[in-house]
Amino acid sequence: MDHRQQRVALNDGHSMPVLGFGTAVPEKVPVSEALVATKLAIDAGFRHIDSAYLYEVEEEVGLAIRSKIADGTVKREDIFYTTKLWPTFSRPELVQHSLEMSLNKLQLDYVDLFLIHFPMPLQPGDQIIPRDENGKLLFETVDLCDTWEAMEKCKEAGLAKSIGVSNFNRRQLEMILNKPGLKYKPVCNQVECHPYLNQRKLLDFCKSKGIVLVAYGVLGTQRYKNWVDDKSPFLLDDPVLGAMAKKYNRTAALISIRYLLQCGIVALAKSFNEKRIKENMQVFEFQLTPEDMKTLDGLNRNFRYVTADRIAGHPEYPYSDEY
């Protein structure tokens, strides 16, 4: 099977490529790199592009997609594009406005997937993390079920083909699933996931509800200031991954991505290095044995790189629950 056709069915009749390209630009990397890297990714065979309002690169990513459509590399329908609703737009009346802002930056007519980025409504305004003069986080008392209804309207308006969530725990997912008058279930839940945090319980729950688990941070994530502890272990330096990489004559990164794909998880791989972008497409060229999958299961230590401590004081902070 051609790797570009490896897709997973979504519960609304659409489908999503199982390997995606992440576009959050690390600090000290110019935003223009998102344009270059997205073009390289499309040339390498990536058809699933993941971005967000938060990343502040949608103009560059949109330009990359449009230029690859213009030069005949892809058609718009070949690309699966995801954007996300930041918590400061959680009020129902701001949801479509947020999506329209993204579409305007992208210069696209629709997105393939629109996600609630975090289940923690914050007060609207210009600040990404709004705080008062004493540094106290400014929550917003919005019912996420109302936010979800506004997401459903974006789908019905044709602005988003599919809708889902990100960073939701089981309880928060159930709140949406049990909502009276629910029209559309979330198609996916995008969460941090890698061999140190394999999300087995959340994965099993999502599978039981027909919700696809999408993984970010699959390579142990970059050291984003304010989001990730500098002292975190480097996943790709793990000796077990190293030994397995040697065995299969692949990189530790490819072993990590392949592990997730074989668990039935959609993986978002991010790199701004041309060699690695191309290399990551090799994930479809080999398979891990059941024994090696079991060995990798054993690496799980429920270790989270992106703890989102900046918003940990929020009553809906998702990582306080077991899963």
C-alpha cells in the first residue's frame, strides 16, 4: 500500500492520514522555517499537516500548502489540515470567528479538522495566557458543551469537515459524549503520547467510543520555554530505543513513531531538518515484531513532557485525573 493511502476512518465518514507533520516552531527558530519545512514535508509525502492558532505560523503554512497546490504537487483534497481553537475563544460566539481568522491567514476555504485545543476556557483578549495584575490566571466560566455546539455549527457551515478535541481526559470527553442533543461526536482526541507516556487507558477508552487518538510529542518533544522542563529526559537517548534502532537499521525516532502507529495511534512527527523529514516517511517500510512491541510497552512511565504548568491552576486542568 502506498504510504499516502494509509489512513484511519473517522466516526463522521471522513478519514485521516495516520502520519502527520507538526508545525509548532521552537523558539529561536524563525517563523519562516514553517514555510520551508511544510513545503519539504509535502514534497517528502506528508499529506496531514497539523497547526494551531497558538503556533502563529498559519500564514506561512497556508502559503506552503497553496504553493504546492499551485505547482501541481498536490490538490487541496489531498491535504488533511488541522487547526485548533485556543481557550481564549471558548465562548460560543467566538468559536466561528476564531476559525475564520485561521482560514483568512491560511487563505483556504475550509479546514479538514478543527479541535478544541485545551479543555480550559480562558478570558478572551489579546493575551495567550490571560492574567490579572497579580499574575493570577483569568478563567472563563464557559460550559464546554456550549463551545462544542459552536464547533458543530462550524462543521455544518462547511468551514471544518471534522471536529474534535485535544488534551481532554476521560471525564471531559464523557461530558461531551453525554451532552443532550449531541449532533457529532469528537472524531479524535489529540494528546501527548510516546513510549514514556503510552496513554494505554485513554487509548482503550477512546477506541471503545470510536474516537481516534492522535499523538503529539512522539519524539519526546522540544524544550519549549514555559511549557517543558529543561531537565526532562531525552526520549530518543533511551538505550532500549537505541538497541531497537540498531536491530532494524533505523533511527530511534522511527522506532518511536512506528510503535505508536502499530498501537493504532495517529502520529504527528515534527522536524525542521530536511534529512529527518524525509527519513520519517520510512516508518511505512518496516514493522516491529509483537515481542518488540511488548518491550516498548515496558518503557511506559507515565512521564509527561508538556505539563502546561502555566495553566495548572485552572479548575478544568486535564492532567489531575488518572487519564
